[in-house]
Amino acid sequence: MGKYFGTSGIRSRIGEFLTPELALRAGRALGEYLGDGTVAVGRDTRVHCDTLRAAVISGLTAQGCNVVDIGLVCTPTLGCYVATEGLDAGVMITASHNPPEYNGIKFWNSDGMAFSPEQEREIEQIMDGDLEYPNWDEYGEVVDDETALNVHVERILDEVSVDGDGLRIVVDCANGPSAFVTPVVLREMGCEVISLNAHPDGHFPGREPEPKPENLKDLMRTVRATDADLGIAHDGDADRVVFVTEKGKFAGYDEVLALACRRILEEKGPGKVAVNVDASMVIDEVVREMGGEVVRTKVGDVHVAAAIREEGCIFGGEPNGTWIHPNVHMCPDGPLSAAWMVSLLIEEERPLSELLAEIPSYPVVRETVECPDELKPKVMRLVETRLREAYDDIDTVDGVRVELDDGWVLIRPSGTEPLVRITVEAESKERARELGDEFVDLVRRCVEEVRE
Ligand code: MG
């Protein structure tokens, strides 16, 4: 975590940490970092997006960069546009799945990949330095381009099967920009689309923008009531997708990701897929069966993207529904993933619940232990030492992950709260519970020992 950038760009409640002044400074720093060039700027539906967009654009042009304002778009629309049009960078004004009072600024590279933590550190240094203004005739220009959504829609349609005749699909757009992409794509694919929360509104009157089961009751009900074949939901900026089966049941995050991995390996042959350390062991099982290999990354889509690039993976994702299809672009793309899933149903001619029934599902236990922020580094070092004494298969990509014969345990400090988080997955509920208790105890003892 840096001074301004957190786990996903600059983000806070509007007016608290993220202000128009900070947005101006961030825009100027990106302009200085790039030297010159052309930058696309997009925004989601939040009511303060226009203010922040104006500030970022002002900062960029004040350092001599030209700007293409692509308006109200999904984050993957921005990523796709920057990559397709060969621009130098992108800026997205969004707070993703956070409540309406939040907003954020995230930077993107020319290939549609988010700025790495190293790049963000460089931007922070520039933000804290003195910047000079250019000559009067060296300020940048701003042009509007309303075609970005079309570019995205076309790019998705190039990738999927277009014969969804007879499929009825309910799409919950979260009052976000996905309303301009996912329903359009699915109709072009030949599906009948029923859309929910498809009017853009930054107050999010339909539901909270995080696509978790408790926020998707309307979607589940509508799938059942309309006898639909599938339900789809996005978060506020549509880099995420989740699914509801034709029975109106929320499709498990890990099981759907495992299904996607299996299909990609079927299509493209054995290869590597990247998932974060928190993803289920069902992914390992499915990928191994298909002759593929799993690369584990830190939690966060930027880390998954980096691993895809470094390891040459053919697919990557996180259980929360951010999936990256590197053959298209490097930004997690909810509408593309949604169309891809519909394409799978079209080709298989079987409902999602049936496909998911072939994927095993394992019980997960999540626990927390209180730990003051300042003790976290010492506690984590001690936890690692204790675990290395007791176990052979330890991974420290993000926190400490212990691989067991019948499951795994992940211990990570929380990035936002004074807690250490413990995730356990095992083959049976009893075993998961037992491991949960055992590791909570171990972490508690480490916290006490460090305190003394
Ligand atoms: Mg998002």
C-alpha cells in the first residue's frame, strides 16, 4: 500500500481522502510520467464522476497530454479501447463495487493492463514533487469519442458463438455502465434479454453495486419467474461477473471459475492458468485433470494479470468474478466473461446447473484473529516460522499458505482492518472446522507472543 494508491488505485469516500484537488494532482503526475501522448479517460455512473473526470483531464492536458474522453463506460471498455486504439494510457474514474459515496481513480497501460504497484509508487513520487507548467502552446487537447462502447461490443462478438436462439437471459446491470454492453452483446448473439437495473444511476437505487448473493435476490427471483436459462450480474464498473443458474440459485464463485478454467483448457489445450492464493483447490483438481498447471498469485486482479504476462498463462481469474482473457486484452472483463459463458451454454446445449454438478465443491471456513496493525509484520513472520517447523509445503506469495493432503490453509493480514484472516478449505466440513480451530489457536498464540 502506498501513500495515495491502495489495493485498487486511489479510492475513498468522496471528499475524505480523494478530492478534486488530489484528482488534479494525479492527472498531472500521470501526464508528467508519460511525457506526452494520448490518454483515454472514462467514468462509471457515480454522481461525483464528472467532477473527478474534469480534474483528471485538466491535470493531464496541463502536462501536455492529449485526452480522449470516452464518457460513461465499463472499466473493461476503457481497457479494451486503450489496447485496440493503441493509446498511451487510460484513466478510469470508478469505485467498482463500493457504495455510492465512494469513488476512485485507476490508471491503465497501453495494453489494457492496470498500473503495477511499482508504477503507482513512481506516480506517487511525482505527485509529491514540484511540477512545471508547459509553454502556452504546449497544453493538450480534449476530444470526445462515443464509439468506445461499440469497440468493446464488437471485440466481444468476435470472440463468442453467435447462435443463442431460444436462450432467455436475465442481466442485472447494477445501474452501472454494463447496461450499454452486456444486454447489447447478448441480443446480438441471438438471446432474449430481460434486463434489471439497466438505467444508469449513481445512487444505485436497484441494489448495492457488489454482486454478492444477498444483493441479487431480485435477479434470482426474476430468473425463476421468467423461466430463464441464466442470470448474470455485474458490479458497478463491470470488471466482475457472477452467475445465477436456470434454477435461480447463485452459482458458487470457485465452481464457476473452475468450470471456466476447464473449458478454456479444453479449447486451447494444456496450458497455465493464474488464480489467486484464496481460490479453491477445486481449481487445482480440474486443471490437473485437463493436463494444465495452476499459477497462484497474490490477491488482486493486477497480480493475476502480471502472472498471466510473466508465465504465459492462457487464462486467469479470481473467485470474485474478475476474469482475464489475455487473447483479447489484459483488463478483467465482465461483459466478455458473461458472453463467453453464454457461448459455452449454447455449445454445450445443457443448463449451467448441470455443468456445475460436474465440478466438486468443498467446504470453506473463514476466521479472523484480532491483531493491531503495527504488530502484523512481526506476527506474520512468527506464523511463518511456526508453520515451516511443522509443514513442508508452504507458499508465501501472499500471506502464508499451507498445502495439506486433504485441504489448505491461508493466513493473511487484513489490508483494511486490525485483523489477521484465516481461510481453510478441506474435503469435509468436520475437517475444515478442525483445521479452522487449530490455526486460529496458532495465530492467537503468535499474537500473544509478539505482544509480550
Ligand atoms: Mg469492479
